Amino acid sequence: VGVFWGSFAMKEPQANMANSMQLMKWHAQGQLKPYIHKRYKLAETPTALQEMMQRKAMGKWVVTM
């Protein structure tokens, strides 16, 4: 469904930065592994965007060049 991350980032920029740094640290340490739902070639970007607007994502989507 999503969250109001943009509002939090604007109201609490220091806390947002601290959260982002912690997430990057966990990822670098291998403790955080984002689920990649699907990969698309660059030419498939319109399809990816259409599916995103239809809320079909179950994780992160990657567009490769």
C-alpha cells in the first residue's frame, strides 16, 4: 500500500538520514536483502510502469540497460 515517506523526510530530515544510513549499513553487511520481484529490460519499461500502476509489485523491480 505504501507509506508517507516523503512527508517524514521533509519533517524529520536528520532522522530520515539516520534511517537511510542504517539501511545502507545493513545492506552492506548482508543483513538486508531486498526482494526483487521482477527484472525488466530497458525496452520493457512501459510494461513495467503499467504493471506498477496496476499495483502488481510484490517487491522491488529492476530495469536493466
